[in-house]
Amino acid sequence: MSADSSTSKETVNPTVDGSELIRFDKVTKRFGSHVVLDELDFSVASGKHVTLIGPSGSGKTTILRLLMTLMKPEEGTIKVGGEYLTHETKNGKLVPASEKYTREVRKNIGMVFQQFNLFPNMKVLRNITEAPVQVLGLSKDEAEQRARELLELVGLTEHIDKYPSQLSGGQQQRVAIARALAMRPQVLLLDEVTSALDPELVAGVLDVLRDIAHTTDITMLCVTHEMNFARDISDQVLMFDSGRVIEAGTPEKIFTEPEHERTREFLSAVL
Amino acid sequence: MNWDWSNVEDFMPHFWDGLLVTLQALAWGTLIAFSLGLLWAIAQRSDQVWIRWPVTAITEFIRNTPLLVQLFFLFTVVPEFGPTMSPLTTGIVGLGLHYSTYTAEVYRAGIEGVPVGQWEAATALSLPKRRTWTAIILPQAIRRVIPALGNYVVSMLKDSPQIAAIGALDMLGEAKGFTQATFTYEAISIVGIAFIVIAYPASVLLRVLERRLVR
């Protein structure tokens, strides 16, 4: 194991090219004395589908939550589309971002949660139209039109007037996907979106996501334990361990000939 | 002792006066307690210390001192530097203020009962703070605390006779005056029954609401 710890100090930097959409620069996240992310550098190119894998506690979900501004990093900066997410420049100096500024940059990012988090007091339609109307300023008609199209995409048109509690977990998750897409985000974050579902409902949700991955140019960051799904949709797989990217590559490479010992151990445990 | 209907007849005009005072105190008091309590609960979740701290201090203070003391304070001390209010208005303000500190706790529990995922989903959709409160958090929080809020209406009804101490004669205050003047017991009996007649349907209504709203 000593060989592992020495190699895991080298951070693999996967996609450095002109069209990068997301950049983490020396991001450190701690919970008390526990370091979740340790000076993490990584970037994602626009339009790519990137899957984060690794043992639990390795910091994958933390990355998504930082991007969604559900938590703040202790150190380092995050950029989305060339704009700082956590900071803003004032008089040439980098200062912590105001709520208003953050909200503006955050509009480009959507997220689907493990527990769906639909609004139980709103019907399916209103769950999807609420933010486009309130945040993007769409008219009610435009927003409803968009919602209908998305419900068709996720195959739930007939449930438009139901409350979330009247739907199965899989259906709720598909509504949540539609809700996130209604904001037309550049980036879609998927946080273990099938982990809370009964096994027979997983396929329906993954089919919808495959469809979206193959037919849109939306950038996806995906934390999942569904390795077949990851292989299907990913352009790139990042293997995390102890808050660092220890290996990165195409799904073919990572799943068939991983270089790193930790990756091999992890894959043999989950596959 | 024999029940004397002529005493009842003599008392009834006073009873109606008292009932009107009781119902006014209850209705306005409830309105104040429900709206002010919500304000306290939201203020206590502010990220500004200078809002959070004073509100917590004031509500703790009011909740932990007797209503009767507060009524006397509002009636005798406040006019020295502030507005002079009629006994009934003072009673309404006193009841409303006192009970708002209890309803604040109820709202607080309701707000904390909304899963953190709801806040996170609102953030993920970039919904503004105010909209998150009004469209997502409060509708869910209030729905589950309506039965608990209702209990305080019944409590307030039972505390309402205290406003007689500052001269707002509610139905019990009227009965007390009548009884002391005539040495009869019919008036006080009628008022006792009146409390049940108001409170019991309210309790039943609350139980129905509880079954319908808390699922």
C-alpha cells in the first residue's frame, strides 16, 4: 500500500484544452479536521460526460455539492464557463462571491439529487415551471410549453396534474430530471440518482439519462455506482481516492485496463 | 340552592356583552399571535446576528413571564411613554403578543421539519430566498403545524378572562361582577357552559384538520 500512497500524490489532470467549462483550482474542503478534498485540481471540457467513481467518502459527491454551491470550499477556486463561482473580482481583487453574483453563475448548473427533492406541495407541472417563471422570467405559457416537452422526453405526460406523492420513485426522479433541464443548464450534476430507487425502477431513469446524454450537448457530471451506465454515457471516467483524482481515462481504458492498483481493487469490488 | 330562571334573565344582557369581548379578544388575539409568531420564527433563522439575537431574547422573556404581568405592564406602564389603549385593545395586544411567542416555537418546529433537501433543491434551481420561503418552505411547514397552532387558540380562550384584570370585561368578568352583586350562581354556570360550547367544537375541528393535513 505504500506504493499507492506515493503515486496518489500525483494528481492526474484530465482535460486541459481551450473549451474547458468547469475548473477546480487547488480546492480544499474540510469537515472539521477531516479533509475531504485536498488541493484538488481538475477540469471538465464543455459537452463532455464525466463520471466520478471511487469508494464512498472519496469526495465525489462533495465535488457536485461545491459546484451547486450547497457548500463552500475552505481554499481554492472554482470556475464555471470562465467565471468564478465562489469568488468575484472587485477592484482587481478576488473576494468571496455575494449571494446575488453566485445565483447568476449558478443558473448555468442544474442538479438531480439522490432523494429527488421534488416539492411535495406542488403538482408535477408546477414543480417544473416554478423556477423558469421565477428565475428566468419565462411567461407561464412558455414555461408550461417547455414543461410539456420535457415531460414527453421523460415519458410522464399523463402525470402532469399529479402530486409527487402519487408517483413512484422512478417517476419522481424523472420529474426531477425534467425540472433540472427546464432551466436549460449548461451543466447537469447527477448525484447517485438511482441509489434510492427500487431495482426495477432504475432502468427507466437510466434510459432517460442515456437519451439526454446522446441527444443533447449538455455537460454532465455524474456520481454513480451503475458501472454499465457509466460505461455507456461517459466520455471520461475519473477515479477518486481520498479527495484526489488518481486515475482518469476513457471508460474502455478504466474499466478494462486500469493502471492504478486502487482502481483495480475498487472495480473488482463493485463490478 | 334552586336554579332561578329570573337570575338568568337578568344576567343575559351582561352575558352577551361579555361574550362579544371574549370573541373579539380571541379572534384578534389569534390573528396577532399567528402572524407575529411567524415573523419571530423567520427572524430567528436570519443569518444576521443583530436580528436573531434580540428576537430570541424578547420572545424568551415574554414566554417566561406571566400574561397577567404583561397585561398590567401594557396597561399602566406603556402609556407613560407610548400609546394609550382601551382595556380591550390592550387585552388583545397582550394576548396576541404573549401567544405569539408560543406559536413562534410551533412554526420553528414546522420549519425545521421541512427536509434540508427542499432548501437544496431551491438553491439548485436558483430560486430567490423570499420565493423559497413563500412557495416551498412555509406551505410545507405550516401545513404540518396547523393542529398545534389550533391548540393555542383553545389555550388562549381559556386565558382570555385574565384581560378582565385591566377592565376589559369578558364573559367571566361580567359573571363575576353579577355574582358578587347578587350572591347567585346561575351567571357563573352559564359562562362555564359557554366556554365548553366554544372550546369543544374548536377541538373537534382541530382533530378533523389534523386527520386531513398531517399525513
